[in-house]
Amino acid sequence: MGFLIRVVVNAFAIWVVTLIPALQVTVIAFPPGETLQFVLTLLIVAAIFALVNTIIGTVIKILAFPIYILTLGLIGLIINAFLLWLTAWITSFWSWGLRVEDFWWGVVAAIIISLINWIFGIILRPRKKD
């Protein structure tokens, strides 16, 4: 259930990022490209992004632990942008999916996605029962 919630939150965050034209991040829906296909494309892209974050992101964060300490965690912004770019690269093999035109705008998009995930993480966190 947690993975599905993470996918929906990621889909919402990616959709919010695509609403900001200056970031040059777009989602191309699979044909015929109507609203349902756009939402399904967002969910598929979000699932791929969640898997990339879970599998590759964890490995990179473990290997880059000393760099996290040296940069006081700021390298995490670059790593998150790389994972977003990697998701766009994976979906580039199809005629639909995520497109990130510029890596540095991808950094800004990754920051916004991380902030939205953080906010929803606080809201949706299970409460401890006393």
C-alpha cells in the first residue's frame, strides 16, 4: 500500500513540475493523448521514478555517503536530479513518457518534487498510537 501511495504522490509532484513551463520538464501521454492517457502516463512515469529511487537511488546514496558528509547533504540535490534524468532516459525509448530538456532545470524540478514528497510524507505519515 505504501508503494501505491508513493506512486500517486510522485505522479502529483511530477504533474506540478510540468505546470511550470520554465523548468522544461514535460510528460508526453501515450496515444491518443487524452486526459485518461495523460493520467495513466503520469502514474507509469511515477512508478518508474519510484523504482529508480528505490533501487538505484539507494545504491548511489550508500556509495556516496562520504560525499554527503563533505557537502552537508547538498549532493543529494544533484543525485535526485540525476535520478529524475535517469527516469526520463528510461522512458525516452517509447514515444511517451517524461522529458527533461536541461539537467540544471532538472535539478530545480527534483527540488520541487522532493519538497512535495516531503510535505505529503508529513501529512500521510502513520500516527503512533499510545
